[in-house]
Amino acid sequence: MARRWMSAGAVLAGLSLVWLPASALLISQIEFDLALPRGAVDTLTFSVLNNETDPLEIQISLADWDRDITGENRFYPPGTLPRSAAPWLSVSPLRFDLEPNKQQEVRFSIKVPSDIAGTYWAAIMVEAAPKQTQPQPPGTTVIVRRRFAVKVLETPPGTGTKDGRITLIDVRGLNPPNYLVEFENRGTIHAPRVTGRIELRDEKGTLLEKLDLESFPILPGAKRLLKVTSARKKGDLLPPGKYLVVAVLDYGGETLAGGQFVLRIKPLQLVPIGTASAPPQDLDKDGLYEDINADGKLTLDDPALLGLNLDRPAVQENARAFDFDNDGDADFDDVIALKKMAQGS
Ligand SMILES: [Ca+2]
Ligand SMILES: [Ca+2]
Ligand SMILES: [Ca+2]
């Protein structure tokens, strides 16, 4: 009965057991994206299957979760987050043993308050440990516990707001360009699939590059930082000049979220670095000037000289020529990257 409230995605996920890597514990559904009306009560189930050769001891508990700015899951005690649905959930059973090739159904009920709007969420944690067949003396065994999250999200239909903004566009590294786009969900509804694109245009508006962003989910109030590397080849440099980076994201709202960033690339003005008698050289013509002392070859003397002169204008005002790790600056990490290049050649 509960199935009719689920999104198509959740129903599809429920049709087959989901393989969780690094383990042979199978969970039939790892996300419930519910749309129960306010005040509703419902009971749902998922199954846990032991596909290993040894018996497992399973513990079930509630947790809060969100995602960090890179999209990684983070977990908290239940009821920590302001939009926690953990207080509405009750789960049974809370612990059970699972013999190999056996499965156990876990039931949870959800009681949606009548006065909420937007998405609330929590997780049902499934924790597996090897079953202890005989009592162990304390302090002598290490039990490997593995934790899996079954996510539960609830959004009463017709409630909440959709709002999304691009809060940052930047370019860090130019060879090839690395685009950064930060998006914030300023609404109260979970956006399960944000899609979008980045465009690079020259000063005349000519499209130089268009990249599709990998789609991502985002919780209310969350920010997500996307890093996208240009498809341009290393050494295929953008000539000095002014460029426009445009990002457009579709988060399912009535309008798209857009933003733009003006990228200015200054001409290099290379001068001798430190004790060198000539300006640094780009030996392989890839836009990076690895021959810091201009003796015609790349040796360990080059990172050493760069390291000694990192803070000098000769380096910092031409940072892109020495940005060997391509992160948009010339710093000690680039000295290390150049040292590795020198050792490898
Ligand atoms: Ca080079
Ligand atoms: Ca050299
Ligand atoms: Ca760098």
C-alpha cells in the first residue's frame, strides 16, 4: 500500500536488491523518497540479506545525515539536524542474527506531523558485525563493524519552496582550465537531480567550450561545490584576453539558476628568476616553464631555484607559468610537482 506514495525512482530501486560493494550484505532498498500527506502514518519495509559465509549480527538504529560540500555523506545522532525526520520514525526489529543466505525484513513506521512543510529526512542505519559464537575474553578481539544507511526523505505534496542559487563561479588553474561552480539549495525541498552546464566564451561571445555537469542531489540548505576540468588539452592555452564563464543549473524550480564569471588572462612577462641569467624556458612547449634556471634542461636545480624564489614577483606575477599542479597558484605544491617531474625525466 505504501508503494503508491513513493517516487518512481524509489519503486525502481525496490524491485531489485542493491549491491553494496566491499561487502556481501544486501539491502533491498537504500533510499525511500516519500511524499506522504501531512498527518499521515505509514509502514514500509526493506530486507537485509546475508550473502556471506559467516553468520552476522545486525543492529538497526536511527541517524541524521547530510552531505558535505563535495557530496560525501555525513552522519549524526538522530534529531541533530533542524529538518530531522528521525523523531517520526520507529523501526523493528532493532537487532537480529542473520545466518548465511538468510534474509530479514525490517519494518519502519513514519508518522508525519500535521504542521510541517518541505523535506525532512533521516537514515536507518544497518550495522553488521560477525556473530560471536562463543564469549571472548574482554580486550582481545577486534570486531569489524560495517555500517550502511537506508535513507528516508519525506516531502508532503504541495508544501515547501524551491529556490536555488549559484553562489560561486571561479577558474582555478588554466592548463587546462579547471572550473569551479558552487550551488546552494535555498529552498526547503530536496532537489534529487540537479543538472547543468558550463560555457566558456571569448570576448566577442563566441562559444569556445560547453561542458555538461554531472547531475547531483542536494538537500535543503546545503551547498555543493562542483569541479569540472575543461576538455582542452594540456598546452592548448587560451591566449591572453578576457573570457566569460557562464554556468546554468536546473534544480527543478520554475527558473534556472545562472551565473557568470569574467576570466582575465594576462600576458606572461618572464624575467630571470633568482641567480638565473635568462628567463625560464618552456622546454616542451606545453605552457609550463619547467626550466627555471634556463640552462636548457630540467634537473633538480630547477625546483630548488623555484622554491627559493616562490614569493618573488618574477614568479608570482607569472604564476600560471609555474602552476605545475594546475590549481590556480604558484606555491610550494608546485615546487613538489616540479621536483617529481625532474626525478621522472
Ligand atoms: Ca613545459
Ligand atoms: Ca634547468
Ligand atoms: Ca599550483
